[in-house]
Amino acid sequence: MTLETVVVFPAVILLIFGLIQGAFYLHASNVARSAASAAVRAASAQSATEADGHSAAQRFLEQTGGNSTLVGAAVSVARGGETVTATVTGHSPSLVPGIDFGLISRSATAPVERWVEWTAP
């Protein structure tokens, strides 16, 4: 084994692991964003509640891999008079146990659907 191999091989392995870890992080971020969107879609219906949004986000997270995709996922939904905001937080899976790559937090907001009577001018 040459000296170049001894130096280059660990660097290449580290680069490959870094790329894979980056893909895990981006995937977890996309899952969190999509779960927040699913929660907002469900909770923004005219007769919907915050619980409807929460259950829609939980169903989405379970369908996309559960705890293996977004570790420790938490969903919060706030429905006001005119808008609904959902936030999904969690961590990306780690290739190296014990190393945390930061909290992922993604939110979505939408107007609440409501019936408005039209009156002629």
C-alpha cells in the first residue's frame, strides 16, 4: 500500500459519508416541510380543527418512514380566525451515532377557508 492510498482513501470515505449525511439532512427537511403542508391543508378547511391538522401530519410522517426519516418529530398546529400555521420539528438520522446535526424546523401557513356571503354593490 502506498502513502498516497493511506492518505487519500480516508479522505474519500469521509467525503462519501458527508454526502450521504447531507442527503439525509435534506430529505428530512423536505419531509418536515411536506408534513407541515399536509397539516395546514387539513386544518384550513372550513369546519376543521387543529387536531385534524395534527393527525394529517402524523399520518404523513408515518407514511414517509416514521422515526427513521425524521427522528423525534413533533407537530404543532395553531388555527386562528384567519390563518392556520403548522410547524414540524425533528432531527435528521445520523450515520455516526451520537452526533446531532441540528434541529430541523419547517412551517407552513395558509388562510382558513370560510364562506363569505356576496352582496351586490
